[in-house]
Amino acid sequence: MARADHIKALLQSHSQGDDQRFYSVAMQVAAHEAKQGHGKLAQELRALTDEAKKRKATRQAAPIPIGRPRGELSDLLTVTYPKQRLSDMVLEETLALQIKKVIREQRHGTQLLAHGLSPARKLLLVGPPGTGKTMSASVFAGELGYPLFQIRLDGLLTKDMGETAAKLRQIFDAAAQIRGVYFFDEFDAIGSHRGMINDVGEIRRILNSFLIMIEQDDSHSLIIAATNHPGILDHALFRRFDDVLQYDLPDQSLAAMLLKAKLSHMAGDMPWNRLADRAQGLSYAEINRVVQEALKYMLINKESKVTETTIEKIIAERKNLRARLMQG
């Protein structure tokens, strides 16, 4: 029969509402029974576990029941329950496949864990601003039905570096207790290279603390870090992550796809490729702002549809703004 630690783990995971851990322990019990020569019982346990997972999958995923972070955690974490899905994003094919792979491994986490394998869950997102890193964190949470915990760097980083390390420990403790997506945006603020000229011993100790914590982390949460400046990250960081996802500015075909997806219902037929050529150099976020401005212009001016002239004008304004910001 099941060992005492299996029974305790089953009860703990059930009381905490951690379905994935519950299924994982159930599969471990089945494997234990098989080793004991109880083949029929093991088969029945696997069948019951698979049936339970299928019933769960047919129901619409609901946010994991959790209140807002309290006490000191309220200064460190902001929690939301995103509804975004992968279909809401326009992505380069390789990047889309990487994201799908992580989501698929998470959804089959119980099966992987039962065979001694771990689903990818420590991710580093790198690329220019506005290319979809933050939205990707929301998509992971939305697809998996997890809460999204965004780490507030203004609450994390303090003049007392020892206190900062202690706060980092609180975040990783929370990740072990409450399953979710934990998102470190602008990660270069704490992940900069330990040998940089302006670095100090205390900052190196914070980075070393993070390296130890993320390596030792064995929770079921997704730990995601994002940076616009991968070149200044400490090289030791990269091997602590299961995967590195590269984000780039959209090329002509992706820009055309994004414009068409967002505007075709209000613009009709358009030379999307030509408009995309005009938008080259803009990020996904900037193209989305072009879309929003075009729709607002149409509504305010009581026009029946968005015109090509309007889109071209707004693209030009956005590119001029970008040029001025880069010069400044």
C-alpha cells in the first residue's frame, strides 16, 4: 500500500488545491504499487488519475483561489489574473514554438514528473522594449490558469542590500507555497554582470543570492525574468534558466499580420504589406498604439472606416516620436 509520506502529500496537495501536485503524487503511488507487484491496482490508479485530469481539463480553468499578497509581500508582489491567450499574440514562428513547448510541458507536468522529468518553468526573456515580453508572462498565466505575480523592483531593491536578499527569499518562499507565474521585469537591475566597473560587493552578494535561490528552487511555479539588455547580464544567470526566449522587432510580414488582425474589421481591404513597410522599425507595442490611434480617430471624426491615409499619418507620427526619443 501507499507509504505514509505519499498519504501526507496527497492530503496536503488536496487541502492546498494544488491539483498538479496531487496528480503527481497519485502517479507516484501507482508506480510504487507496480514495483510491489500490484499491477492491477497500479493500472486502476493510473486510470483514475487520468480520468480526473480529463474532467479537470474539460472545465474552464479558473484562477487559483488566493487573496492579494499581504504584509511585506504586498510591497513586493502585484497579483493579477490575466485572460490573454497565445492566439492574442503575433509572434515569429520559432518564438511561438518555444512558448507552446513550455505551455505543453506545464500541462503535462504530472506525466513528466512521474517519470523523473521536470517541465520547463524557469525562463529568461530577452529583447527590445515593446516586443511582447510582458504580454508573454500574461499569456503563460492565462493559458495555464495561474495568477500572475509581478515583482515590484521598487519594493525589492533597497539601500540595505541584506534586506534586499531577505526580500528575494520571501518571493521564492511564496513561489513554493502559491503556484503561479512570478515575473521579474527589468531584471538587469539585479542581474548585472558581477564584474562591471560600477559594481559593488553588496550588489554582487544580491546576485549570488538570486543565483543560489533560483538554482535551489523546486517549486511548481513559473519563474520568468525579462530584460531589454541581455549584454549586461551575468553569464552565470543563463545556465540557471531552462530556456532563453529571444524577442525581436517585427519584420514586414509580422507587422502586416498584426495590422491586418487588428484593423481589417474596421478598414476593409488595405495594402497591408505597404503599410507594414512604412512601419518598419516600430515594435509590436508601437504598432498596437498606431492601431488604437487610428480607431480613435475614426470614431471621433465619425468616419465609417479606418482609411489608409490615417494609418500612414499615424505611423509617420509614431516613427518621428521614436526618432526624437532616440536622439534625446
